Amino acid sequence: RAGISKGTIYSRFKSKEDLYLGLILQFGVQLREEIQAKTAHSPSPHQCLLDLIQEVFRFHDRYPYFLEIIQRAEVICRGKEQLIVNRLAFIAVIVDKLRALESSVQPAQLEMSAVALMGMTRAMLQIAPAPRGDELPKWVVDHFLFGFCDRTRPTYAT
């Protein structure tokens, strides 16, 4: 599709595993940088978390095959340190935002919560057609923070 032969790609990457790792690492850095830029001036911790999830959805709308690459890399590169470090770096970004919401939560609980939020977001990326708009990230954040039945959800800054 890109107009590049397999030989050209494999002259840069030794294997499919190296190719997937390279893509994941490059896009991972890019996504984390975009999240940091988007959330740097969020007016509240809650809005910051919403901005983070909105940026994830926008990123995946711009790069629609990235989730598929992640999923393939998780199978092909299972256990590779670079993939684990990349995932932990993304978890750390989310933990930082969650800590601002509730500083009394233990670090292990923050990490588990970050992984749960990543799972919710990934599930929505898989089932919701692009472009996803701004309502879906709000839904994800609200259900993550307040649960299914809570009727006292905050309003968001615009």
C-alpha cells in the first residue's frame, strides 16, 4: 500500500517482529507527546483525564490501523522488553493523571486503574466506528470514574 517493496522494509528491519516493535515504539512516543501537549493546560484533573482519552481516540482516528498493529505486536512480540517498557510508559502517563484526581490511592491501585481505563478505551476503539466524536471519550471517562448508575456526573469545560 505504501509503495515500498518488502525488500526495502526488511533492509531496515530484520524481521516482522522488529518492524512491529519499531512502529509501536515510534507511534507510542508520538501519542504520549500529543497527550502531554493536550493535557498540559487542562483546567482540572477531571478535564485532564478526559483530554487524555479524547487524544487517544483522535490519534486512533488519524491512524486507523494502529490498534491492529498493537494487537499483532502483542502476539508476535510477546514478552519483549521494549514492548513492555512502552506499555509501562503509557500506564505511567495515565497514573499521573489519576493521581491528580485522587492522591490518596495506593500506587498499585493507580496502576491497576490505569490498565482498566486502557482496557475500556481499547474496547471502545474496537467496536465504535471512526470518527468517534467527543461524546464517546466522555462516556468512557464518566463510566470509569463514576460507574454505570451514578447520576451525579460533572459538567465539562469547553
